[in-house]
Amino acid sequence: MKLRKLFTADSVELNLQSETKDEVLKELIQLLGLDDKSEAILFKTLKRRENLGSTGIGKGIAIPHCRSLVVNELRLAYGRKPEGIDFQAIDEEPVHNLFLIVAPPLEVSNQYLPVLGKIAQFAKDPDIPAKLQEIDEAAEFLDLLEERAP
Amino acid sequence: MTAPDSTSDAMHPQLMLLMELQDLRSQHRELEKDDGAAPVEKEHFHMDPAEARAQLAEKVSELEERLDPQVRARYELIKPQRDRVVVPVINGVCYGCFVSIATATVGDQDVHQELQSCENCGSFIYVVS
Ligand SMILES: [Zn+2]
């Protein structure tokens, strides 16, 4: 499956406003357009995953992810914080690029883990962070995915 | 984040707890399989799957203690039979047994304020809007 197909312009935010890890998780969750109760549960589940070890994988990238009852299909969002945010990343550096991945407990097509791996590969590509910083609108993000994660 | 009656406070606290338990148990189960999340979590996120499972199991026990006795009894009854104690209801269909459930149950606006279960399979249900 193409990563491009899993994002929409609505699920991309190039100027995240949050200043803390909790706030930024909530801001990313909001990009999925769920109801308030679902947002609250998803936040708790993502926090629990973070407690097992930060999903800030270094080089300014974080990939918060989990399975949750509150979605009925694989959902992704991308947020950028140009100034960086403290996400307790493994290299202790600020995080600029955040990819949120939420999968339902059961999926017919089992896309979650392959997509998680693919996003990690994409984000770790040495020249991707610089390219992400240059983007001005959501469509360019989608084009970059199309080009670099075919 | 709109109407006051749609905040998380309005959700039945035991349903919230069951859903948290469900999500934790899903994570635990997924980390058990060699072809599951463990290799991905190890490779990309430097997680120690065994340690993570131990932490999750501890949290699950802690949350189970907070279930009301009646809810706990039902939970313990369902747990060994099914992977999931809480199942989503999507478009009126219970995803525990794939049977349509009464629309009266599903259409109620305050559906999350009560702890409901599927009339067919007995799983606790969560209506996904
Ligand atoms: Zn059922």
C-alpha cells in the first residue's frame, strides 16, 4: 500500500502550536477528526505506549502509534513543529516531524505494522527531514510521500 | 471539542476503564508474536518487548482491580472466551459476533453513558461514530 493514500490534506498540520509532549499528542489526535470521547481514550492509549519508551526515534522524528478501539480503519496524521518540541526522544534532541499512526484492534488487511515500518524507513531517510522543513503546504507533503515512499 | 454533553466525563467510567484495558491487552498480545509488533518495536523504537509486556501486564492487573465487582465478574467470564472484552459496534454491527444489534441501542445519543453489552455475544460494546 502507498503511504500517500493513507493521508489526506486534513490530516497534515505544518505548524503545530503545542509546547509540550502531551499537548502535541492531543493536537495530532485532533487531526483525525474523532469525537471527544474517542480523542480522550486514544490519548490515554498513546501515552501508555510512550511510557513503554518514547516513540521519538531520533533525528527530530517521532512516530507515536498504537492500536485502539476508537478507530475502525488505519488512520495517519503528520504534524510539523519547525521550532522543535521536547518529546523525550532517544537522542534527547527536539522533535520536528511527528507521524501519528492509529490502527483498529483487528484489521482485515493487516496494514498497521508494515505501514509503521514504512513510515519509520521514510522518516529516517537522511535527506527527508530537510525536505520536510521546506514544505509550504499539505499537498507538497503528499507529493513527497508519493515520490519517496512509492 | 464541542458540546458539553460530549466530553469524556459523560462516558460511563467503567466503559472507559474497559476500553483502556482492551487497548492495553491488544498491545500486550501483539508484542507476544514473533511476527507481530515485537520486531518492529525493537528495530525502529529500541523497545525491549519482554520488559514492555511485563509493564503492560502490571497495568492491566491494576486497572482490573478498579472494575466494579459486577463488571469484573462479567469481564472475567468473557476474557477466556474472547480476545476482546470490549468490541466496537460499527454501522450497527457488533464486531464481536458480526450480528446487527438493535438500532435503539446504537442510535441513542448518550450511548456511552451506559455500560452496554451485545445481546447476541455478551461482549461489552463501544459504539464507533
Ligand atoms: Zn456481539
